[in-house]
Amino acid sequence: MTTESEPSIATRPITNCRVCGTPGSLLYEGCRSRGFSAPGVWSQRKCPKPACGLVWLDPVPTEEDIGKVYETYYTHDQPKPLAGLVNNVCWGVWKSYLRHRFGYKRGTGPAWTSLLWPLALVHPGGRAELDAGAMYLPAPEQPSRLLEVGCGAGVVLKRMQDMGWEVRGQEIDPKAVKAAEARGVRVDLGTLHGQKYPANHFDAVHMAHVIEHVHDPAALLRESYRVLKPGGVLVVLTPNIESWGHARFGKNWFNLDPPRHLVLFSRKTLGKVAEREGFRISRLETTVRTCWVYGSMSRQLQRTDQANLADLGKPSALIYGIIYQLRERLMLRSNPDAGDELLLIARKE
Ligand SMILES: [Zn+2]
């Protein structure tokens, strides 16, 4: 129920599946924003076609009012690094892994540290977590341009710059743009379409947890295709609605995140949309990357009806998260759809 003090958000209905056009069935209703505050009561629909199964918010905040649902969102803040020594050791090992795995020689420390890379494999998230340290991209052999769509405060983009990429970020949040620029990363404020980047310009386009936030995911992929060079690579990360996490927590699955997540994909639906926009799929899988966060936050929602990112550092939340991640990783062996996150790597033909 909306209270008098809450600002109202203008909405518009989306009754039909935007992948296959089938009228959606109600999946969840009466959902309030939890974790990050936003006004309103929201519902999700699901496409009833077994071959599709897309999930989307209905109604959605309008393009004009969508900013109101991000007023307390986490991307405004700069992430806090771990304590000095722990951070340095972990990052040293991670960089050694990236050098070994993807051939990065710049920005990954002295050559002898290459020997440290096997230590990285103790991470409960395994390769999915570690490879994300270089956006799943191998070291470029010649000068190459990388665009990060929705780069936030530019933490990973700065690392990619240090490792040899010519980087560019795009971001709609002015606070995040300032934080990224303070890191020395070039970031353009506004939507991707608003930048009017030249066609056939970038060697790689990366977007992590962006596509589920936009009103027209197909148009986002279309614009990414246009700005990529032929042979250029697209990397997309987004929550997986067919995950074990969603099956386990249902309405309390953190990644539903109404009213900010407008559309939730599966391998089938994301692959279909990407292929429709002309991409040739190289990899399309589900992973356990950062799912310790999703598991722990979903458990908080289930228990207390609230979730706070700050509580993730509590020992009980950390232990739960690690066990959750290991469990989901084990599950992936028998069910390729179990992972909480989708990873799509595709090329422009
Ligand atoms: Zn559908």
C-alpha cells in the first residue's frame, strides 16, 4: 500500500512478453522494494510458453520517472576495499591468475608472481569469479578499445586500463561518473544511445547487471552491435531467473529487485534476443559469480523482510554465503541452469 508521504512514480503496463509476444501470467504481486528503498507496490509477470519463460515487471516505471527508484541505490557509493594487507595479498594472487589465464603482462605485477596463480583456485566461486577480474576478456594483442556500459564508479574499468585496454565508460549516474573520473577513467554521462558513438568503433563491449534495468533490452544490444567492430566481442552479465537461487527463495530472491529489475532472462531468452540482434554466441552459461551475495541477501529478505548490504560482512552472513556458493557450484555440474548469474559472450559477425 502506498502511503501519503511517498512520492508517486508514473508507470505504464507491459502485458505481453517482449521476446515472443505471448500475454504474461502473474508470477508475483504485492512486492515492495526491499534492500534499497523505492516507493510503490509492484508485480512481475512470466511468459507461460515453456520455450520462453521471460519474467518482467508489470507495470514498469516510465522512462521519465525511473530515476526516482534509484535514489538510494548502491552504485552511488564507492566500494570500500578490504583491509590493506589482506587486500594486497588477495589481489596479488588474482592478478597472477589473470596473467596466467588471459596473458595479461601489464598491470599484473612482476613475472615471478605468475607462480602464485594456483592459489586463486581456492576461491569458492572458482573460474567464473576469477575470470570476471578481466571481464572474461583475453589480453589484447594490439591497441584495442573497450567500452563498459553502465560502468558505475569504474573500478573494474580502471583495472582494464592498467592492464592495457584503451577504455571508455558510459554511465547515467553523475555521482558514479565523478567517482570514475577521480580514478582516471574516461566516462561519458548519459544513456548509451545518447553518446552517439561511431559505428564499428570498439573491440569489446561489456555490461554487468545493466540489461535487466533498461526498458528496451533488445535496443541496448542493437546499439552495442552497431558500435562494435566486426569480430568485436560482447560480454553480458545479468541475473538468471531459472537459477537454483530463484527456485529456492521464490519471491524473496534478491535478484527480483522490484522496481529496478524490469526484465529477467534465462539462457534461452537472453540467447534468443542476442541472436535476433545479429550476434553469434560464443558462450552462454550460468555461473556462481558473486552468488554468495545473492544467497546471503535473499536469506535476509526471507527472514526479516529487509536486506542490508552492510550486513554481508557479518561472519554468519559470510559463512552462509560461502556455503551457498559452493553448493550452487556443485549443483551446476548436474544442472547447467542452476547458476544465479548468466554469462553471455557473443561476437559481431
Ligand atoms: Zn515469451
